[in-house]
Amino acid sequence: MTARRETFFLPYSAGTGEWRQRGQDEGRCNLWQIIPDIHGDNDRLERSLAMAKDARSAFLGDFIDASEKVTAPDDAAVLRRIRTLVENEGAVAVMGNHELNAILYHRRGTDGHPLRKRSDKNAAQHASFLARFGTETPEALDWTDWFLTLPLWLDLGGLRLVHACWSDPHVALVAERRPDARLQAEDLEEIAQESSAFGRAVKTLVSGPEAQLPAGASFLDFGRHRREEVRLAWWRSDARTWRGAVLSVPDPSELPDALLPGDIQATIYPDDAAPVLVGHYKMAGLPELEAANAACLDYPSSPCVYHWRGEPQLLGSNLLIL
């Protein structure tokens, strides 16, 4: 299959900082269904698509690498379905961190070594893809070639999509080199090494921001490992303290009840920015909108989709549980 690189909305103009829509596509779609992480769960994919009705689908990445909770993982079926929708039926999709990890896992650097270590941990995370396609096989390389055609972010003319984090400085930095938001093979080694501002910006967009806690502060994670870095819920525009801005901390009272430093506060998404939807974070509980203009849709135990009709602020009534 030859991948088609059509994008309905030009992602970013590095020169002007403006978002531009292709004139030929204006008014073509009044309803988008935003679908978060599928992770090899074909049943979840088909249930999500069944809710689309007349909506065009927009995928938030992480199509592959099923968890142990997926009873019948089928990365191949998921990928074939999504690729067909993107190439032939007007759907769009952004790259997730699992797609980027797969690209790196199956390619080698100039030193001849894989760009992503093939450790037991990394292989386990990639198990359902490896079971179907193998390592560095022609099929694996074909699919990861297709992953490289996916943009890191999209703007649907009023709604922003990115897998893990929308950060204007990081988007602008990547767009200086790749204004269409698509990576090239020559970018991969510095991304794998996180050896440049460009590489680190790409990782932030697909994996989200983390922050070092103040000196002496730490917490026990869900695996009872003590950590000194935290993941940030950057979409919580009202977050002002460490306890209010973190994710995946079992007991936030372990953290300082102190204001965020200015550089970290600057990563919080402004409450007057365009609405943005992300996946990635494996949120617990029932899906909810934590801000009027930014939300995570990745709730593995209560899968959901969002129907966007052009509203300038996100609406709870458009957040639909499968």
C-alpha cells in the first residue's frame, strides 16, 4: 500500500505562527469523532466507530501494543482498519508514543544498534505487535514506515489534536524544521538520543511533560518505587500547586503543598487557548472534562469518544462513553 500524505488542515506556519485551513476542504465536515488510544483492541475500535454516525474519525495515536487486559489483541486488524480509514475514507490520525517507539525499535542508528533498546521491558510493552509482525521484518518496517506519515499534531480548524501534550513552544520548535508536523528518517537518531531541543520537544508532544520535584521531595508510585519526578496534568489550567498539577501519584499529600515554579507553571495550558484533546495518560474512573478547553480521553476502564461540532469550548454532553 502506498501511504497518502493528505492533511485536511495545514498544521502550522513556522514563519507566521498561524494555523491555516486548506480552502478546498472548508465546510467539508461539520462533525468529528475523536477516538483515543486503541492499543490493539479491535473490539474497542469497532465499538468506537459504531458511534460515529455521520462523523469523520480523528485518531489520537497509540493504535498498537495491547495491554494484558485486552483478551484478544489484534494489532494487524486495528492497523488495517485505521489505515484504510485514513487513506480512503477521510479520517485523520496523529502519531502516538507507541508508534514512535515502534519506529525506533525496528530501525538502527549509524552505529548499527537499534534506536530503541530491545530490552525485556521494551519487548514486553511491544509484545502484541512483535507477536504478529516480528522484529525488523518487512511487514514491521512497512507499518513503521506508515507511522512516519502521521503528523505529530493536527488542527481541525478550531480543535487541536496531539497524542500527549500541546505546548506552543515545543510545537513551534518542531515546526521550524517540520512545518507539516511529520518526522523524517534523518530525525530519528537525535529523537532516540534526546540529544537536542528538537528531539526533546518531539518526546514531550508524544509522551507528555515531567518535572523534577523540589530538593528532598519524593513519592511512592503505584509499584512502591520512590520517585523524584512527576508527570504533569498540563491541561489543568487552574493548577497552581504541585499537588494539583500531577498525575499518577497515589498519595498527593506526599508532595509539597507549594506553588509551582514559574518555569513549570508556564507548561500549564492557558484557559483562553483553543480547545485540545489528547490520549496517552490511562486515566482512572469515569471520563470527565477537567477544563473547558483541554481534556484527556484515554480512560481504559471506561472507553470514550468525543464528538466535536465546532464548539469553541468542550462540552460534557459531547463526551460519550462506549
